[in-house]
Amino acid sequence: MGSEKDNSEDSSTHIMASDENGNLLGVCRLQKNSPDQAQLRFMAVNETFQGKGIGMKLIAYAEENAKQQGAKILILQARETALEFYKKCGYSVVEKSFLMWDRIQHYLMEKKL
């Protein structure tokens, strides 16, 4: 099992953005952690389409879906290089969390819905 799959795969909401030709632009997964908390995971936007609002649209859709599921807060683990993007989307840093593969620093972020 790689980092792209885990035990919550079947109980999560998978979100995908594509263009009119069916080309994949971006993906993310919404996972319900508790009645009040959801988590955004596995967020990625095709490098060619970064900076065009695809990521923000994925997040907005995930947030609305989380609200419909009763979540009051949405959390995520952001790579250090993505902190500013998530801050623009209204997320705040809770704490420095883990170091992936001894080189990619992550931060726990949250947003009240």
C-alpha cells in the first residue's frame, strides 16, 4: 500500500476536476474524522494548471461537502511549500507536524466552516 491509499479509502469522498475533454486537472479527498471534523487529503493539481484557480475550486467544493456532512472544522496537513496557498483559502497553521521522508516538512492547518 502506497501513500495514495489508506484504510479510509472507501468511506471518503473523492473529488476530481477535469476539463471539457476529460483531462484530469486536480484531485483531493474529503475524509470524515468525527461528527464535527473533516480532513482534506491527497490534494494535487496538475502542474500545467496550477495558479489557475483549480485548487481553490476543489477546496471550495470539499468545504461545502464537509458542511453538508455536518463538519464544523476542516483540517489538512500542508507541505511547507503550500502554506501560502492554504492561507489564501482561509486556513491557519495549528502546528508544525511531521517530516515526510526526512525532508518534506508538513504543518497541521485548520479552518472553521
